[in-house]
Amino acid sequence: MKRLSFLACVAAAALIATTVAFAQIIPPGISRGGSQIIPPPLPPLPPPKIEVPVVPKMDELPRQNYLPPPRPSFSDKVTTCLQEGAAAGLGGSDREAYSRACANSR
């Protein structure tokens, strides 16, 4: 009986020792700094480009590319005047006279 319990203890110790030893095996690739499971980290992003703004000089005038807004056509003027007359509550004939005078004065 003692011998059987001794063999059982030895077998249990052997099983525990093999699982511990198995857990200590290093997979290939880790010793070289990389792993087959974990990909290498991404390279760092490039630094942002910093551009210095142009400083105007004292004797130099700033450039201005100003274009005036396009003038409305006569049809647009009449339409606007008709809408203003209707908003003011003018009737049909009053709105005609108002839109003629309004469109010609603009």
C-alpha cells in the first residue's frame, strides 16, 4: 500500500513538473525580438510641417484682388421690386407702378 501511494505521488509530481516545464518553453521568434502572434509596432508618424507666415514689409502695400459683386440683371431688379411691393401689401396696378419706378431707380 505504501508503495502504491508512493508511485501515485511520484506520478502526480511528474505531471506537475511537466506542465511547469512545458510552460517555460519559449516559442520561436520571441528570442529575436518579435513574435508570430503579436505584430511589430507601427513606425512613428512624421512630424507636422510648420510653415512660417509671410510678414509684410513696411514699404510694401498688401495685394488686394478685390472684385466687386456682379450687378443684378434688370429682370432680377423687377422681381425684387415686385416681391417688395407684394410684401408691402400693394394691389396689382399699384405693384406695377411701384416695380417700374423701383427697377429703373436701382
